[in-house]
Amino acid sequence: MGNDAPPRWDRRMQQRLARGEAAALGELYDRFASLVHNLAHRVLDDEDSADRITREVFGFIWENPDSYDPKQGSLRSWVAGLTRHQAVQRLRQTEAASARDCGPDAPAPAEMEQKIREASTAARADYIVTSMPAPLRAALELAYFQRRDYRQTAADLGVTEDEARRRLRLGLQLLSTAHNHPALPPPLPRPSPGAGQGRPL
């Protein structure tokens, strides 16, 4: 996992970004923009905010390509992590501003943090489901969204009942990690004035 050799595309992409290749940023955007936007929207439930987070995430990657460490995992996972962290920070700021506007009727801080945790967990769960191998995802979709039991799931997938149970168990184990993910790191730093000159977006 952490020690596995990173995929060649991830390494090459980081090197191209570090050299300031605008075409590399375009390729990265084409590959991951919908992932970033969907995760941000899952946390913030707002189209404009999701658009803004998408711009911020790709702007940060462009300015800080060396922040990605290929030894720590895939570029896709790193981009998703950046997105979730930034979206959660934005949600925290929005909730704090809303609480100030509400005055004494504002929800308690613990209630606000619970809402933020739930949004973060939901976004991570979405990411896990879309990232897991197709056989596991198909089993979970049949069992939990279409209400099939494991026997029906096995029949629909054309696998043995033991295999269906194994896929469901693995899928659920992956999903359970959404609830015990480590604390979120600080938000992305804002670029300093003049940063990125010579690296047009």
C-alpha cells in the first residue's frame, strides 16, 4: 500500500506539473474535475460552492505539485483528500457565519460539529464506493440499494453464494473506514500575492 510503487501515470503527472506544463493540468482536470466537484457538492450541497472548491483544489495543485507524495498513495486519493478537507473547512466557515447571524437561536457548537462530521463521512463513503473494485461495488449496490439478499445477489452476479457474501463483507469493511478516518488537516494555504506568475492556469 504505502510502500507500493506508485502508478507510472501518477509519477509522470507530478513531474509534468512540477515543470509547469499547463497541458498536464488540463489532463488532470479532465480526469478528476467531476470527482472533485461531486465530493465538494456532497459536503456543501451547493453548486456555486462546489465550483469554487473545484477551482481552489486545482489552483492549489498547480501551485504546489510537490505536495503530492507518490509513496503515500494514488494521485486520485490525494486529490479526493484535498477536496474533502477543503470542502469541510468551507462548511465549517459557513456554519460559523450562520451561527453568528442567528445569535441566541444558533445551534450548539457540538451540533454544528456533528453536522460537519456527518457531511465529511458521507463524502468519504461516496468516494470509497466509487473507488472500490467493480465486483464489490456491484454487490453492495444490489444488496443495499436494490434490497437483494445475498442469495439473490449471487444469482444476479452469476457467482456462488459464498463469493457474494465475501464481496459484501469486503465492501462493508471498506465502507466502515469512512467513520474512523483520522482528523482532518488544516485547509489549503491561500497562494501568496504574485504566486504562480509564469504558471498561468
